[in-house]
Amino acid sequence: MEIEFVGFKGLPIEQLKEPFDDLMSQLAQGLEITSLKNIIIAEDFKTELFKFQKSKGLREECTENEVGVAGGKVVSYFQNGELEICIFLHQAVFGLLFSEKSEDVLNGI
């Protein structure tokens, strides 16, 4: 599984990559998640999600209404006959995972 930060030029959010890796390792213990290929945290959630969906030949979609845009999205697709999964997280949702450790980092976003 690869964790990617997209679009955070000059911002210190990547300092949270190691704690996020640790969290994911703890959560994954005992789970079968071999299909999970990527977790993408994007500054421009909707744009990056749509680019990814388009690159996989999928319909470009996410929840968006008067309340706001989705905080995350699981995208399932087949690559070479195998199920693959990519999780997109909105930067605000990602920040909530580390509210104690990331207060200063997130204030800069």
C-alpha cells in the first residue's frame, strides 16, 4: 500500500506521513487488505478524485451538496483482472486523525 500526498506544495503536512503509516499498520493487523493499493490525501480532493476515476475508466462522482463535499471516497476497480482499491481522504478528515499531533501543521493549511 502506498500513501500519497497530492498538491501540498510548501506545506508541512507530509510530516504526518510516518504517524499515518504507523496508524494504518495498527489498523491493518489481522485484516485482509491486499487489494488496498493506495491511500491518497489530496489538497484538492474532488479534482484529484475525478482525475483518478477518469484514469481508471470510471464514472467521475462524489457526494456534493449544500452541506459540502465528501470527506472521503473508496474507489474500487479492476486492474489486470484483479480487484484494486484506492482510498481518497479530504485533507480536513485526514487532519482529524491527528488532532493532538497535528494542530500546528493543520493550522498552516
